[in-house]
Amino acid sequence: MTLTIKNANAYSQGKFIKCNIVVENGVIKSLGNSIEGEIFDAEGKFAVAGYIDIHTHGGWGKDCMEAEKDAIDVICRYHLYTGTTTFVPTTMTASVEDINAAVDNIRKYKSKYAEIAGVHLEGPYLAQKSAGAHPPHLLISPKTCDSFVWDNADIVKRVTLAPNLEGATGFCKKATQKGIQTSMGHDDSIDDEIYACIEAGASSVTHLYNCTSRPSRRITPKKHLGLTEVGLIEDSVVAEVIADGRHVPDKLFSMIYRLKGSKGICLVSDSLSVAGMPQGDYYLGSGESKQKIRVDDGVAILPDLNTYAGSVTPVGKMVARLYALGYGLGECIDMCTKTPAKLLGRDDIGDIAIGMKADINILDSKGEVCAIVMDGKTVDREALKI
């Protein structure tokens, strides 16, 4: 199939160009004046690469921990509807048996909607003091049990772990050798432990300023940097940021941006099953790890702990709100296209260029997603709704 997106203001290789985008068999063929095949008129709107979300737990009432085909199907539909054309389903801390069941469900599912780019294991390798919404009694160290990760290396692409856990450095080294990207988070670490993991291959921080350690002392009076500070100052480390204005207030995002820039920030939704759902009371996770959550005023909270859980804001909405705050549109787009693509080791997505996968969002003047092309075909967004 051949499609031409004509009259586009395309964001390509770091700049906006007015052109027609010709797509053939799901791949971008040319950027210029040519018109071939079916025509979609962008009417001068922005055309940008499809968004990539590397940290999300679900949406539209379904959780990635639900080991059912219907659950992951709904989540894929939700993400595509919001303009996320590629995502990494993220598990919660649970028993190894429950995690394996969720991973196997994702492995078997063949998406007709948003592309699944592997699995992100957020837990069980987290610190007790920074568990957040993860059940503390189910946390373990990689030294205790890591075989299930290597058994799932065909689909596990990311793992979050706390650098202060026993065996963390060795785990990072082995994960890197197997092509699994390691992210540091939910920790109680000091800089010595953090830098050891970085040297072993860890390359990002999981949702910076949310369950990431701060300066502290251990046995001696010496004060050590925490993961928050190391993540801010080290160029080799990408910072995941939940830019919903709640998990990271806008003034704090401004500081992060000054230090990291768009190349050092990866926007993530950390969206829960309740993303896209009305206000009310729900549950996070399933089985033994299930917890009560409440959606109120555009954010999800854990009422029993009086703290935020994950977000209910897709990365597409984060792009629009940051653009409205005065950030450059190109830089906002980079943070959920080029940067996550690099973390995933993907060179076929994340930009509009010849030879790239034809996953494209059309944005209005406010940076809101108004149309989507996936695999070179226009998407009927209304048909995606449940």
C-alpha cells in the first residue's frame, strides 16, 4: 500500500520542513513534492514520529499484570488512540509466578494496534524504603533470584533495579551483555553503588524525583550523592520524567531540562490501568499485589498511603502541555521519540526520515494529536474506543 501525507509540516532530523511524505509498505519512501497512492491531507499541520512510551502499566481499565489476551489488547488500543505507536508494557512487583504469567501473555499476543517493543520489569528488584506503590513484602534482590529474567530475555528489554541491592552490579553487567537495558530506581543508594551500576551498563533513571534517592550518609560522616543527583549531572544517564505537572511539578521540570536537555530526558507516562477512565476508586495490579487507588482531579493516588501512584496522562498530552508552557515543539517531541528509541536500541522508529517505519502523528497548532498513521495506514481513532 502507498500513502501520501501531503501538505505536512514534518519534523524530520531535528527541523521542520514543509513536504509531502510518501509511504510505501509501511516505510517512509520520500520527503518532497511527490504524490503517490492514497492521499491524506495534513492541511499544513505538524507531522511527527509516533510516540514511544517505555514505561506504562496499562490503560482503559486494563493492567499489564493481567495474564489475559483481552487485557493487553485493550492496552494496545488505548496507547494507539493517544498517539503512542510503540510502547513497553511494564510489570509490577509480584510473585515470580505472576510476573512470568504476565510476561508470557504479552509474548503470545500479536498486536494489531500499538507495537509492543518488549517488556519492562519494574520490580521485584527494588529497595524496601522506596517501594512506592510496589508491595514491599514481595521485593527481592537479584542475588536471590535472577534466573526468571534470563529465561525471558527474548522479550524483556528493560529492568528497573535499585543499585544498593546485593548483586545489582553483576546483574547490570549480565543484562547489558544480553541486550537488556537497565534503569536505576526505587532505591536507597549512594553514589558509589550508582556509579558501579553505570560502569556495568545501567543507562537511565526510572521516573526521576519519584522514589529516587537523595544525598545521604551511611556509616561514616561522608555525605554521598543519591540517584537523583547522579541522574541530573551525568550525561551518560537518561532521566525518565513523568511530566504531568504532579509527579514532577513544572518548575522542577524546568530545572531538570536546564541540566539534561531533550537528549537527556525521556518522557514516560507510567500510566496505570485507570488511565483514560473516569474519576473514582479502582485497584492497581491483581492478585496478591492488588492495591486500592483513586483517580481524582487528573491524578491517581494511593489513599491508604496518601501518595501518588503512577499517572493517568499519556505522553502525547505531556508533549502538548510542555509546548503550551513554552518549550520548543521539536524538543518536546524528541523526548518521547528519539530519546526512548535510543534507549531501546531501535534505529527504525523515533523520527520521520527515509527508510523509517511509517508511524506518524499529525498534531494541531497546540501540539495535540489529531490524526495517526500506523504502519503506513491511517488510523480510525473512534474505532479504537472500547
